Amino acid sequence: CEAAKKNLALNNSADWNSAYRVRVLHGGVEVLGPDMQFDLILANLDANGLCELFKTISGLFVRGGRAICSGILVSQEEAVIAAARSFRLQAVARRGEGEWLCLSLAAEGALQDR
């Protein structure tokens, strides 16, 4: 969490900061409130952790929201995609490196911007 905040500060210009609002949250799903909405959620968890997370995050996206999920073994890709689909998250891109995989998921029927 501290590294993410430091990187954000190092890469954050005044112009960029005025156009985007970034929240870095540390903890489990308990830090996510039901009134929160996100354009992008980043998660670097194993397949089991991601599959458990999908239920919680699926209702937190604005229209067009995405999740970038890494920490997935290529051998677990089908199971992760199936779990995501069950919560209306569709795999729209993938990137593999060796035995590891990163998936980009789009929220299907996400909430409209407030």
C-alpha cells in the first residue's frame, strides 16, 4: 500500500491529478463500502482469492468499469473466467508470461456514473 502511494506521488503531475481521482485502499473487502464505485480495480491475488473477491467487486463498478487481475496460474484460467462470469464480469483481454496470467475483466451491465 505504501509503495503504491509512493509510486502514485512520483508519477502524479498537477494536470493528471486534476483529471483523475485515485484511491489506494489497503485491506480486504471489509474496506469496500456499498456506496463506493470504481472505474478500475487492481487485484494481485491467487485464483481462490480472486474468485472470492468477484462477488464483492461486481457491484462496485461504474459503467464501463474494469478489473485487472493478476497472480493467476495459466492452468487456472478457465476456472477464474467461469467464476467471473457468474458475477457478470467478462474477460476482455489476457496477457500471459510463462506460467502466470493477467486478465482484464469488464463489468457487464455496470452501474451508471453518478
